[in-house]
Amino acid sequence: MLKQVHHDQNAALGVNPLYSGLVPEGGLPRFMLPQQPMAPDAAAALVRDGLILDGNSRLNLATYCTTWMEPQAKALISETLDRNLVDHDQYPQTAELEARCVNILDHLWNDPDRQSIGCSTGGSSEAAMLAGLAMKFRWRDQRRARGEATDRPNLVMSSAVHTCWPKFCRYWDVEPRYVPIHEPRFAVDAAEVIEHCDENTIGVVAILGSSATGTYDPVTEIAGGLDGLATHGGLDIPLHIDAAVGGFVTPFLEPDLVWDFRLRRVASINASGHKFGLTYPGVGWIIWQNPDFLPKDLVFDCGLLGGSVPTFTLNFSRSGAPVVAQYYNFLRLGFEGYRAVQQECRDVASFLGEGVAQIPGLEVITDGSDLPVVTFRVRADEDRMTVFDLSDRLRRYGWEVPAYHLAPALEHIAVIRMVVRNGFSRDVAEMLLDDLRTEAQTLLGGSALPARTAHATRSTVTH
């Protein structure tokens, strides 16, 4: 996030008296470098003190990002933080692990030809940007070859896409063409997607798991519609799958669902390793089904670090630790391990969805039976509370649950979303339901035990 520069440069950082003698006399400046160094333990203590008001990441149901990894993974991350991933000459084995991960994902996403090309990124947002650039350059090159104008590119996508896609369009001067989502699927209609396409469309983005609700776009129907355009209208428009959320869930829980490289219309797929890939931030992945979908003009060869390395990223140097951690997960869990973890997350989400559905005044939109995401709203005939009231009250217990309005066309609907990640157990879900039930009853004018009292009563009976 952008941060404004503070004008009061002389503001002091309050120091606990117990640090006396460990920090410079006169305290520390808040917004400027101290004049002198200090003991490492003192500096670490001050940083920890400054972080104590951060929320508990394990209770953060707003984020899709991984908040727990095994100690062995943490140790590997610590050991490899100094590896510069782009420096293949000095760290060839780290580069090798990245290549193995790309191949593993290419196989997981059912590439029939095994001719793909891909790389890791700082996250799925960067991966999406790279996919968009590849589509724009490919469209531009084809138009130039035919002597046609290249000044009006557009990208067709759901109105519920992640923020990275509007960013891409704004940063790289592409017209965003948003297709509205509809009830009851809370996804786009494939026929409407095709209606938005024309000769200036660089590509279509389909979502495998909306960040807002966890719902899938109808990928096979969209691919079929684009195939029809190519056959009857001569428009060869590539399909990109934004699988930031579902790319590490759907292959394990719904392997027969066709959304990936089994569809020839799918040119590229991005996914987030630091979401359901079960790796700490930040690592994402992008794979193109065929090298032809990645224009060579976008690939740079750099010899600054001792060897010629072809790169296609928005940055340059970054740590190889997240890639090492991703490969650790692949080795550690295997297919069955990932399936078990994601199945447990979905089971807990389904339990949570069933519990929410039983609370008066609430209506479940997505119940966790597809992706481990539960989304609900206050019933239309209920005016004694809002999802914003519930979100605010749950924060008092430490729960971080986002409340927001849905995308245009459904912006009149406000929802709460709960993401169930690895480490969020059924027992914790019961506590969340207790607190949610208590606050809903309070807002509706009923009476209920305070949630923490309910927890204590249940614990007494259990033991």
C-alpha cells in the first residue's frame, strides 16, 4: 500500500523504561534513521513491540493467503532467504527447483502436449499481469502483420475479477470490458462473454474461484463459445484462466472437472502458491500451454549476474525461498497429501456453511461445497442488522471477517466471506459459529449467552 510521508519528522518513538541502556539516550526518532546503532536484541524487541496490535493471522478469515506452515518448511525458508532466484549462475539448484515446480503444475493442469513454458512470480497478481501482457503483445503482433490498427485493445472479463485485472488494464492502456455476474450462480453467463468480444479483444479471462464468493465461471462454455467465434467469425481469441484461488484445489477435489489445458482454447493459467498452494507469501505461477502464446519480445536475456538468463517478470531480484518452500510442499504432500488437506478445508467450510444457514436472518450464498469459502448475506426482509454490523462485532473477539458489496449489477448485495484455510479446524469453526450466533441474536433483539461463556460451558462438558 502507498504510505504518505509524515511532516512531523521529529516525532519520537516511545521507549519502554526497561530498555534503558540498550537504546540511545533521548529515545529514538519515529520517521528518521537513528544517529547511532543499537544492540540487535533491543532493535528486535522494539520491532516486536510495534507489531503487537497486529491481528492474529490464524483468525483472519478475510485472507486467502497461507498463515501456517510446518517447522521444516520454515527452516528451509530461513536457510534460503539469501538465494537470488534470478541468479541462475550462482544458484543453479534453486533455478532447478523452480523448473521442477513448473513441470509439476503443467502436469497437474493436464497439458496434453507437455510443450508448455512458465515461471514463478511474486504472486498470482504478477502472474496475471504477465498473462495480460502476453495476450496484448500477441494480439498487437497479429494485427500489425495484417496491417491493422493496434490502438484499441480490450480485455473481456467478469465484473468480479480480482483487482489485479483492472490494474493491468489501467497500467497497460487496455479497455476493460466487464461482463456482469448474475444470481443464483454469482458468475458470468458464457453467451454474454462472447457478445463482448470483437476484433480488438486481446483475450478473455475466466475465473476459477472468484475472490468475492469462491464461485467458478463457466469455463467450458466460454471456451466453446470462443471456439465458435474462431470457426464462424474468424476471431481467434485466447482464453486465460485466473486460477489464483482454485488452481490448487480443483485438481485435487474435482479432477474430472475440465477447466485447464485439456481445453485447447486455454492459452495460459495463473495460480497463487501462497493461497491454497499452502506456501507463505509470496509466490505465484504462470504457465502458457504453448511457447507461441508468449511473444519473444517480452523475454529478456540478462548476463549481469554471470550467465545469460531468459527472464519475463515485472521485477528482477527476489528471494528463492518461497519457491523452495513450494517445492517442499510438493515433495512433502504429494497428490494425496494435497487432496487430504483441501478435503479437510472443504469439510470444515461445509460445516461452517451449514451452521450459518441455521442462524436466523442470514442467507448463505456459497456454502463451501466447491471451494472452501463460505459467503452469506442478511436476508432481504431483515432490517435490524447488516453484514457490516456483524463484521464489526466479530472483530471484538479477534475474528477478521470482511463485509463488502458485490460487483456491479449485484452491488446492492452486501456479503460476508469466510475463507477456510489449512489449520482452521472444526473446533475453531464451532467457536466462530458461537460468536456469530450470539451477535446475530443480539442485533435481532434476542437474548443469548455471551459467546465466551458459551465456549466455557461447552469446554466444561467436553472434558
